[in-house]
Amino acid sequence: MPNAKRIAITGATGLVGTALTTALRARGDEVVPISRSSQPGGVVWDVEQGELPDNALEGIDAVIHLAGAGVADERWTDERKRILRDSRIKSANMLVDVMRKMAKPPSVFLSASGVGYYGAQPGAEVDESAPLGQGFLAEICRDWESAAMNATSVGARVAIARTGVVLAENGGALDRMLPPFKLGVGGPIGSGKQRLGWIALDDAVSAYLFLLDNDQASGPYNFCAPEIVTNKEFATALGKALDRPAKVPAPKIALKLAFGELVDETLLADQPAVPKRLTEMGFNFQFPTLDAALRHILK
């Protein structure tokens, strides 16, 4: 394939990384995973120790930085917060530091981020022009994006994917929701009025390829479907897709007791992000509506 690229990916074994790796290889690109353990054709790094070989990115055309510890995997202790930050920001700084030492660094740097950048946004929908919000996740996203944008200092084109909830059957948030919903004991979280920015995994992968291939793509992009839904609407749609009732609410107080402050910035946050810049650039969503996405995922 004459236009095949060599792409380095951090977080290549995660939900999005695995699917994106498959898509890149299917079209003829070579993927070089950067991970904590040895993988065929890959590079080993140690973010805790700040170790990444100086030659890790030699011959690489583009870097896609997806690595980051799971935001909602554990309760937010001080140590967990440090891990959440370092796995994103320290790792991005390590990649850019290696690029600065190169005679010919990668020309493209794509980085994940999150709609948590906007904080809770009750009221109007938010596009990429909206200001930074408040909260721990907003601070992480700000610093994560800032670290990635430093790649412009070596001439790289940098684009940021502010990603909503990625929907896939095997992995991610939906995978955790399915068991109670399949048993008929699922339902809205808290009041159910909080709005949700979401995207089907297939569309997230396609959007990364779109930004990778589009020389004009730079800066932040909301990786969210055009249709914003409330948490209650999401629960109803999921119940409908599974042909199960979806009316058993998860009380806010119980969630707070179980998970602490992360609940306020994730499950209970009103985050109505819209994909204005992707849409303006001509990106077409395969699954622009939640019903269509769930039918595809749960087929």
C-alpha cells in the first residue's frame, strides 16, 4: 500500500485502542504499540519511572496517545488521582520529550481527552468553543491537552479527541450496565435528568482515522454523537433494545457511598457535548442516534 503509515499507539490494548489497531492494520498501516509489557513489534515503556527509549519513535509517521488509567475503575483516593494524572499527562510529556530529540519526529500527534474538560454544564449544549469547566477531570483534561499540544513545538500537527462515553458490547461503560439491565433491574442514575455525550465505538474509531488522514484537522474535537440524551432516556433505550424494563433507579446517595466524589463528575454530571467541528469538517456518523447504535452493538 503506497500511502501506508507507521503509527505508534499508546493504550493499544484498551477498548478504543484495540479496535483502532485492527482498523489501521486492515487498511495496510503498521501499528507499533507502546505499552508496559512486551508486544510483537512494540515498544516497552515505564511511565512510573519515566522510561521511554530515545529511539521509540524512529520511523514513526504519527503518534496516537490513548493511554490512561480508567477514570471510574476505582474510588478517587489521593494516590488514585495521581495515577489518573500521570498515566495521561506524564506519559504525554514523555512522548513529546522523545520527539524533541529526533531529527525527523512524527508529523502527527493525536491525543485522547474527555468531555470532562467542560465540567458539569447544566443548560445549553457545548461545542469545542466552550470554556474550561471546573473539577478534577476538567483539570486533568486541561493539562493532558496542554502536554499534547507541546508537540507543535517540533512541527507536529496536533488534534485532540474530547471523548464522551464510548458504547461497545465488550468493554467500557455499556459492558458494566448490561448485567442488571438484562435482569430487568436496570434504570436511570440519580434524577436521570443529566445529559450524556456518547459515541458508538465504530464511530470513535472512524473519527480517529478521519483526524489522522485530514491534514487540516488540528485542535480539539468532541467525539460525541449528534444526539444528546438524558440518563433516563438512555436507560429507556437500553431497556427497549434488550426487551427488558428499565425503571429501577440507582439512588444518588448509594452511589456516593460506594464511589465517592467521582460520581459527581461522571455518572451524575450534565455533559451535553456536541460534535460541531467534526460535523463542519464533513465527518459522517454511522450511528448518529442512540437507538441505531444500540441495535448495532447488541445485534
